[in-house]
Amino acid sequence: MVLDNFRSVISKYDVIFFDAFGVLKTYNGLIPGIEKTFQYLNDTGKDFYVVTNDASRSPEQLADSYFKMGINDVTADRIISSGMLAREYLDYKFRDGLVAYVGTDNSAHYIETLGLKTISIRQVNLDEAASINALVFLDDEGFDWNTDLTKTLNLLRKRNIPVIVANTDKTYPASKNRLSIAVGALAKMIEDTIGRQFIRFGKPDPQMFIFAYQHIKNYPNVSKRNILMVGDTLHTDILGGNKFGLDTALVLTGNTQAEDAEVRIRATGIIPTYISVSAVVE
């Protein structure tokens, strides 16, 4: 497996799309040295965006989390989340009634800013569910996994309503050697149990990349060939970038580790344009 120098890779592009978890940060905080990458981007005038499936918090809250870790460059206007795409869909489709959500109160930001009435799944009374017109999966926290997921299942048996999955990730790294279940896996479990098809937003779906492309500063005057997608996960970041026609860089600091990267690439057939140790510019 040939590893590419990350500085030489991003020097070829005008716009960089970064995944967040596993690329810029981990369960432990920022990837060591990632501040050098932002300094390089500033010095060279390159445009960049964080394209994330994280719908747990608003772009402003996500930006604030970077600020608290010492990174001032990741401002809210540089964050493009799957929650924003779900929010746009809800804005087009719903005008009244309640929207129930699975997730934290912070994650409900994406619904509440539309002026829609929201209710957490933990507050739903199934005997009074006639006014609920949609359900959104936002985060894997903020509810009781036994009681409230069972309630979610029975709500969808009772009400034939649209279900939106704002984060399609099935797992995320909780430590170097341990994964945690993400909300995408919970949604898939409910979906399979009741035999329904949910509406999904996030990588690797092309809609996410179209949405990100339309939000770059110089859209539509930037060619796809001048955009690089940097991610740590083959099935979301790299597959999605490849399908949208972008060059892709796989980094080995998150879901894909150096010791099994080559095996995974061969097994999946998902081939990144580049492979780098990390997204740090040395």
C-alpha cells in the first residue's frame, strides 16, 4: 500500500471537503497537529468545508466545539451537515402538526428553527399520537433505548407517517479499539422490523454531495475536478465522493486503520484516489 503525502495531495485542489469524526477529531479531541492543516489552508487561500453526517447539534454548536478545542477556522458557515439537508426537506414538506424526533434536545434545533412543533419520542403518548405527522431520527442519545425505541416502533405501526433519518452512520469510534452504535443503525433496525422504507440523508447519498457543492463559496464556478473529499470511512466518505465524481483521500486516523486498510479496499472495491496517514499537513 502506497501512502501519499497529504500536503502534496491537497495542494492540487481549490476546495477541500473534510469529514469530521476520524479526520479532524476523535473521541480524544483534535487529531494531533490538525491545526497545521488549517494554517496551510489559510496561507494558500484554499476553501474548505466540514461535510458531516453529525445531526446531533446545530452548525453553530458544532463550530463552537472546535473553537473550544482551539480551532477558530471552522465557523458555522463552513459546516455542512446531514441535519441541514433533513431540515430543508422538512421545510418543503411540512406546514402543520407535530414532528416527533429521536435524539437530544440540541439535535431538535434542525426542526425547531422551521417553526414546526416538535416532541421528543420520550414525551410521546401513543394514545394521543394522531397529531404526529412525521418522525425524524437525529441522534443516538436523549432517549431510553429500550422504552423509547419500543415506543418508536409502535408509533410507526399506529401512524403511517414519513420517517426521516438525518444521520445514516451506523457506528462511530468510541475509542481506538471500540465502536458505538450510531443512530443510522437504530433507524435500520426499526425499518427492517416494520418493513418500511425511510427517507435517508447523509453520506454516501449523492444528495449530500450536491447539497455541499451548492454551498461552496464560488458555486457554480468550481469544477468537481478541483474538489477533494477527505474521509476515514470507505462506505460513506469515499464511496459518496467517488459516486459524485470527486477525487477522494482516505486517512487512517478513524474508522479505517493502517493494518486493515488494504484488505478493506480490496474486499469492498471502494477505491480512494489517495491514501494518507492523516489529514495533517507536515
